[in-house]
Amino acid sequence: MQSFTFYSPTEIVFGRGAQEQTAQKVKKYGGTRVFLLYGGGSVRKSGLLGEVEKTLADAGIEFRSLGGVQPNPRLAFAEEAAKEASRFGADFILGVGGGSVLDTAKAVAHGVANSDVPLWSFWTREAPLEKTLPVGAVLTISAAGSETSDSAVLTNEAAGQKRGLSTNLNRPRFAIMNPELTFTLPPYQIGCGIVDIMMHTLDRYFTPTRGNALTDEWAEALLRVVVENGTRALEDPHDYDAMSELMWCGSLSHNGLTGLGAKMDFAVHQLGHELSAKFDVAHGASLSTVWGDWAREVCGEHPERFTRYAKNVWGAASAEEGIEATVRYFRSIAMPTCFTELGIGVQTEETVADLARRCCWDDKRTIGSFKVLGREEIARIYTAANR
Ligand code: NZQ
Ligand code: ZN
């Protein structure tokens, strides 16, 4: 086995009615003045926001709520929210929503704790992040895994950049996970979530590292469970068992467990982030758009890994059949597998070249580790998906 460090400190409250414990957990982690963030209104409509606010009020916890976080959350919004949270004197940030809300909550926590540092400089690594405020999560969509992950992803609209920041300071103190809270999701968001959950494990499983038997088995099991329950969830979004399996997989897929001791790849995420930055498309959809063409580009590097994946996840006989089975599955859950299916149409050669230039940061970085990709390989993948 390879050596590793595993750190997943988030306390998880999972199951029906879990949100009733929100105030109790806020108190446990030292919150007395809570700045609550939510998105475009789904939690207001479902009644969850009122319920959470009531638990805080009943517990005598001061709070202020701010809605309006958009998918592909914006830096400018987080900066403003951090100022407001500072004025309020917040000592705890609570996100009620999905990855976009939770990542904004993390950013606001960093902003309040470091009000003298430009927020984006943590994302560009110009400033080291050394302190933050505690964050709690009430999760409403199984997808990004932000409720336990060490990551927060923001879009800097002015710069046209979408970037992630990974640090243990991004780990929420607690996550409230009630699968019933996901029953109101539209099918498209369920599909995006399924892809993202799969991708957090696929981007770890396709690694050049070998010798981690249990980690590999975990990854394959998680993928099989997501595939099966993803289909069931889309047939009936009120299927508690299916929605709960997806929710738990969402957290375990991105807390590090399915890639322990292995070099991560995450090229597909970088390819997808450029599409979201330029076209403001949903994260999960950006990933399924490029995965098939990424897989065909890198498969020859370690074909035995793709053959194993095909056999153990899809019961397929060859690497190629495993890739095809994956792409077919994405289509079966109405997720895009090329630019036109993503809804952005066929792009000009210049646009494709620009996407590749941005993705490799003007040749300042490569992406991936299963196969290391530079500008040329990145351009080849975008070109293949541009149909
Ligand atoms: O804004 P509201 O009205 O709440 O609607 C949201 C939004 O339109 C809706 N939604 C969420 N829960 C709902 C619901 N609608 C009805 N009922 C519910 N229960 O779904 C839409 C998408 O929400 P969003 O938070 O954007 O989804 P997701 O959780 O997929 O988050 C995506 C963001 O997370 C980032 C992505 O890049 C993207 O910006 N990621 C964050 C990661 C992390 N922090 O670890 C890792 C991921 O790889 C990812 O990059
Ligand atoms: Zn993701």
C-alpha cells in the first residue's frame, strides 16, 4: 500500500429530520452570530430556510440570512457577502444549499477572517490562507461533495476564470444530510449531480499509482452504487433509498477516501471548469461533455486500468466497451457528451484554441497525472468534443 494522510473531520448528521439539529450543531462548534447563505430561492420555496431559521431563533442564536448565490458562484458576490457578514459580526457561516452555496460560505468565512487580504489572492495562491471562520452545511443536492471536501470553487467573472482552492481550512465543521431535502430537485440537476459524484471518483481512480487494493475496490463499488441508484433516482426522485445512496456517495466520493494514497488526476475537472467559465454551464454537464474524449485520449497510457474499470464497473469485456458504456450511461440520464448536447453548439477553431490556452494557463501548467496533458493534448480533447 502507498502512504497517505486522511483527514475528514466533518461531523455528519444523516437521515430524515436531520435539519432539526442545525442549531445544536452550530452551538457545538462555537457559533453565536450566524451568517446564513442560500441560493436562488429553492430553499425558500421548499420551506427549509424557514425551518432552519426557526431552529436558530428557538436556540437564541443571532443570525442574518442572505440569498442570491448563483450556480458557478461568483467572486464578487462572495466579496460583498463577506463585508456584510463582517458588519454583522458573524462568528459562524452556515450554507443552506448545494455546492455553490457551500463554496460561497467557505469563501465568506475566509473573507471575514482575513478582511485585509483580497479574497481572490487565496485562489491564485498569491496569499497563503492561514485562518478562517467555522462553516456548517445543510445540504440540498447530492453532487459537489463540498459538505465534506477541502475545496471551494469560485468564478472570477472579470477575469473569466473558474478556480478551486484546496485546503483543510475548507472542511465544514458539520454537514446536515437529509435525503428528503433533495426530493424537489429537477431531473437535470439530479443528472448533473450523478455525473459529478462519479467524476470525483473517476478523477482519482484513473491514476498512475498502483498497489492500493482496498481503495480501488471502494472506488469501483461507489461507482456501481451511483450508476444503479442514479437511474432509480431519475425514475422517481421521491425514492428515499435511491436518493440517500446518492447523497452518501456524494460525500464519500470527494472526501479523499476513493483515492487514498494515489496521485490524483482531475484533468476532466480542469477541462470542464473552462467550459463553465466561458459558457456558464452546469458543472456536472461540463464533465460528461468531455469525459468520453478525455478517456479516448488517455486510454493508451495505461490500458489495463481501463480494462479493469470496464470489467468491474460495467461488466464489459474491453477498455473501449467500458468507455462506451460510460458515455451511454451519461446519455441515458440525459447528460451531454459533446458540445452540441451541452447546448453551446459547434465552436470555431479559435474558440477551441482559446479554451486550450486558458486551460493550460498559457503553458504555465499541465493537467492530469494518468497521462500528463499540455496545450496540444487539451486542444485535441476539446476538438474531439466539438461536435
Ligand atoms: O439556487 P437554488 O434556487 O437553491 O437552486 C439550485 C441551483 O439552481 C438548485 N437546487 C439545489 N438544491 C435544490 C435545488 N433545486 C430544487 N431543490 C433542491 N433541493 O440546483 C442548482 C444547482 O445548485 P449548485 O449548488 O450550483 O449545484 P452543485 O451542488 O452541483 O454545485 C456546483 C458548484 O460546485 C462546484 C462546481 O464547480 C460548481 O460551481 N464544485 C465544488 C466542489 C467542492 N467544493 O468540493 C467540487 C466540485 O468538483 C465542483 O467543482
Ligand atoms: Zn466536481
